[in-house]
Amino acid sequence: MDDLVALARVSAEIGSNRLLIQAAGGNTSVKVGGVLWVKASGRWLAKALEEPIFAALDLSRLTGAMALGDPACETCDAFVRADLSGSGLRPSVETTLHAGLPQRFVLHVHCVETIANAVLEDGASRVAPLLDGLRWAWVPYTRPGFPLFQTITPGADVYVFANHGLVVAADTLEAAVALLATVGRRLARPVQAAPTRPAHGVERAGYRFADAPALTPHGARFAAAGTLYPDHLVFLGSGAAHIDSVVGAPPVIVAPGFPPLVREDLAPAPLALARCLGDVAARLTPDDRVRYFTAQQEYELTHWDAEIYRHSLPGSE
Ligand SMILES: [Zn+2]
């Protein structure tokens, strides 16, 4: 069980780094003696040392079902080892991804530096020279869960998920952590300097500034133009409103020269995703071509039982 203890320690560390993980996003796993230990749905990696967050699954039964395309692989509930798992822990929506990669340790993060590349229309060609020398693959956007795993060809150590995030995998935890750092460093995009403006006219009742970088005019425009990645949509709804076209009381308002304005009643999860949106948008440049979710992609995420469950957990809203 040393591996699981070590994974919990690393999970708490990366879960506390807002540039890697926001709220209950991301998931980590280790394979030990025929058991897959994977973060449970809706749990926060940051709390890995405070409470049980890992569900245990029978790895051979699960991978056997995956090979047959068994619909039970959508939730993976049927493969949980109840004798090992804490009660009330449902396996992560990305469990099949963790099971299907052969490496012992798998870390999936919503790395801001990766996302700032992964939302670009030409993201694959931008990332290619930066990841040269690593065994990596670009994965076109697919709805998370079993469908996403089915688009993957095992054989790489690094997967960049378009409009989503990053996966690194290795047989030792040290190697996985080192890979995570390497990719984050290579894909880093500088925060764009925003013009400073007087707060007059931007501050509004019921809102406060998020602890995030001030946005450039194009950063604010990009942030308000659509939804960029799954947790953006799941926790912030249709996204942020631009200061010039606010209707009602959206969760986030973006204005050039300022960090995102967040509604004061936001729960921890949407608040973390509002900050993340600011972190991503602050790294976009005027000539970037950004790819947003289509209406169909938004529909399949918001009508997916697993996301509805995740969104219903404490701290989510
Ligand atoms: Zn994810």
C-alpha cells in the first residue's frame, strides 16, 4: 500500500496547485496487485491526505469488459471492489482511461499551460515542436469517459486532450511527477500584460475580483465567447459574460484590464473554475484562433448522468 500512500501525497500536492487542478477536476491512479485505485468522482485531489478519495476496482474484470465495449464501462460501478473501497465512493468518470493505459501510475490534470494550447485550433501543430523527444499524442476533443478512452492508442507517456487537459503516465510515481513538470514547463505560455484601468465603472454590487491575472482586451473577449473545456461548462454554465453585454447576474463577468469578476455567492467549485478561466484567458494572444465547444458538444456534457452527479456533490454549487 506504500504506492497508494505515495500517490495520495502527490495527489494532495498537485491538487493544491491551481495551475494543475481546480476543485474536483483531474484524477490520479495506481495499479497494485490486480487492483486499480483511482480517484472517486467529485472528490478533490487536494483532500487526498484528509479523507478517502480513491475507489478500488478489479482491474482484470474492468479491462476485460472494456475490450468488449461493455456499456457498464461508462460508470465502472460494476467493477468496484466493495471490500476495499470506502462506502459512497464512485469511480472517476475517467476510470477507463486509467485502466487502459499500461503504466502503473497515471496522472490526469487540467493543467492551465496545457489548456492554453489545447483550446487552439492549431494546438496540435503548436505543441508538436515543444514536446519533441517525448512519447506523446494529441487527442482530438471527445466527450470524457469511455468514449474518450476509446479514441486513445496506448503507447504514449503524454496525452494532450484538445479542449480538456493533460495525462502523463509512468511506471514510477517519481517519473510521472517529473513528466508532469517537464510538460508544464515546455507548454508554458506567458501571462499577457493587461492594461490597467481605474476600477470605477467596473466594480458592481454582489461581485468581487477573482484572485487571477488581469485580462487583456482579447483575453476578455476570448473568455466570454464560448465554453472552452468540460469543467468550464459544467461549473460556469454557458461561461463568462463580457462587461459590455451583461444580462442578469452571470457567475463571471470579464472586463479588459481586470481579473474576472465573480459573483460573491459562488461555491468553491465554480469559484475555482472562474479563476481557471482567468488563468487560461490571460495566456491567449490576439492572433490565437480559439476552438469552442459546439452546441452538440455542450448538450452531450450537460445531459450526461456522470456530470449531473458530479455537479450535485457538496461544494459544487
Ligand atoms: Zn479531465
